[in-house]
Amino acid sequence: MKKILSIVCAVVISLSAKAQMVALNTDLAMDACMAPSLGMEIVTGNKTSFGVNFIYAWKGLGKNIEATVIQPEFRYYLSNRPVHGIFMGIGAIGGRYDIEWKNKTYRGDAVGGGLTFGYVYNITPRLSLDFHAGYGAIYYNQKENFVGSRYDQDSADNGITQANASGYYLLPTRIGISISYVLK
């Protein structure tokens, strides 16, 4: 995960050196769910942009949830300018999670990709609202147990707990409203 984060940061920094516009954003829907998010979007062309969002959930919605997620996304704007109007995007998602839900624990990693559609409404020249929804496929590899069980010790290989569940789901990858502030 640290290698992926380092690569994404290097790409973002190199793109921002040539970018016309850089905006910081936060997803209000994720923030309301007690999963703070921070993102950056960089204009890469007359109708395109590249963005990265980071989400960290700890005790989200008062539940035993801990998750770290990164979501890079490339957007194409149908209007005559970037970061304004209707857009289509293609993005990826990667994360690590530890969740206790309905008498079970889930610990694992997930990666995936999907399509995003949305609309950016400019409030002022520097402030905008971004309404977005995305759907895609997410592959997971996790250790799944009942709460309080000792299965972790039984399924360890050289001290490393092995996953006992993997597969994929078709799920929403992004749904929310972001508020963005243009820096440059």
C-alpha cells in the first residue's frame, strides 16, 4: 500500500508542475459518515483532469470499522472547459480494511475499477460543488471470522494469517458530493 501511495503522489506532483489549475476537495458524504476524505484534482488538458482521493475511516458511523482507501480517477468534461459541467470518469480504487459487522470480522485488501459520472457546479470562480456517482467491480481478499473466534491462530502460516475468502462484487465505487477549492 505504501508503494502505491508513493507512486500516486509522485505522479500527482509531476502533473501539478505543468497543470493550469489545481483544486483541493473533500467529499461531504464521506465526511458525514465519519470517514474523512481529502482529494486533489489537476487539470491535464482542455477537457480533462486527473484526481486522487484519500479516505480514512476509523469507527465510521459508530461501528468497528477501520479502512484506508485511495481512489485515482481520470475525468473527461463534456463542457468546453475542465472542472465545470457534466463529466465522465474512469477510476481505480484500492484499500485495506478491518471491519466488525453483524457478529463477524472482515480483514483484508480490495482493489477495483469503474466508471464515474457527475456534474460540477461552480459557486464562485474558486469554489465548486461536485455531484458524482460511480459503479464498478471490486476484487477482495480477506480473512473472515466470527467475532471472538480463535480461527486466526489456526490458519496462520509462518505467523502470517492466511485469507479464507476472496472474490469480487459489482458495487458503487463513488457516491457523493464534494466541495472543491481551486488553489491555482
